[in-house]
Amino acid sequence: MKKTVFFAALAIFALTLSFTACDDFFTDGWGSSRDYKASNIDVKVGDLDKWIDRVVGNPPLAKLVSEDILNKVTSGSLSSNEKLLYQRAGVKIAVESSGLGVALLSNALDTLADVADKIDDLSESELEALLKDILSGIQGDFVKTGGVDAADNIADMVKMDIEGLDTLSDGDVPMFGDDSYFATIATASEIAKAILVLTLAEVEKSGIDIDDWEDFSLEDLDIGLRLSNDGKIETDGSAEPSALVLAAYLNLIASETTGKFNDNFLTKAIKDAFSLADE
């Protein structure tokens, strides 16, 4: 148990650091966020890690960088490996542009710590309640910062990797292809953060307050998704791309067999809250 608590505390500490890195270069070199210009941003593949570091704590800059990466991903001019690298960085930066990190630190850090500290001892209903508390605490700031636009940006950046995207019909299960960045280089933490952004956006689009959302039921959101009998997320044929991307992310967790999602406190909480399959 002591080992579990130690790693939980370490995870929270790492999460905090990842969301509070300084932005001195752009504060000094580019002026305030209102002075950022899209024409000044041209993200090269060799500089992706630098851009990821520079946008932390700066949603306005992250939004512009994310848009530049989206243009490159959808240009058709990248090699397969470059596309994977841009997608990974683009999703990370879009998550940052949503204000998720700042909102978590401002409104839900204690609840995050509670989940991490007690993850092995909580029932499914208790995990669901804590995850709901996290989402409820950050919903307001998420919307104000432009989180819905960030979610749509994520969807546009990765939807082409959903198998048979244009032919999905009633009862089909959206899945990312085996050669997508999700199956090759994405970490559980990255996937968890993207799911939080996509979930908050779909709840907001549905006009539902998090506190009134029962049992993480996707049917209640009326976005064309439902939980199948075998614990996967399927579409009724009417889901928009952003909802299909959320479904594909959740099905990634439901279908994974190595255990890495059970080892991450956020993806484990998501898995239990959405009643996903336990392969």
C-alpha cells in the first residue's frame, strides 16, 4: 500500500509540473498573449518538443500552435512518421489550449490526489463519483477558455485514423487503426487528458450540466453513442466526428490488453466510470 501511495503522489507531482512550466521565452519575446500572430508560427517537426514546452500554461498560444499543426496534419504532405509525431504533439497542445491543466490545478487538484491515493480501494461507483467531481470542478473554466474548440481541433487532427470513418453505421464500434499514433506512441496519460477534453466538450454541446449527468451514460447526451453489451462504445449511425473520436478513444481503453490503462489512475477511473470492457 505504501508503494501505491508513493507512486500516486509522484504522479500528482509530475502532473502538476507538466501544467505549470514557465513561459518566459514567449512572455519576454512575443509580448502578451493578445500580440501572438498566426503568421509567426511555423512548427517544424524537429521543434515539436520545444513547442510543447512553450505552450504550457498559455492557452492562447497553444491554440495558434495547435491550428498550425492541424494544417500540417491535414495537408497530405507529411510522411507517415512525421504525421504520427505531429498528431501526438498536436493533441498535447490542443489539450493545453483547452485550459484543462490550469483548470485542474485551480479547481480539482485535491480530488485528483484523492483518486490517485485511493485508486486501488475505491469501488466503481466511488471512482465514478470522483471523476464526476473532477469534471464538475473544471467545466466552467474549460468552457471559458475555449475547450469546445480545442476538442473539435483534436477530433479534426485524429479522425482520419478511425477505421472506416465514412462508413460507420448503426451498431459499429469506432476504433483507431493499428498504425495510428494511439497504437504506437501515445501514453495512457496523454489519452486520459484527451478523453477529459472530448467528454467535457460533448457534455457542453448537449447542454447538460455535469452534476445532472447520471452514470456517465452516453445515451443521455444524445450524441449518437451508446454502451454495447460487451462494454464497447458503438454508434447509432448519427454521431458527429467529435463524438466518434471520443468513442474511439474510449474503445482504445476497452480493447487494450497489456494493463497499462489499469496502471494509470485517470484511465482506470475513466474505464470504470464509463463501464468499459475489462479485457
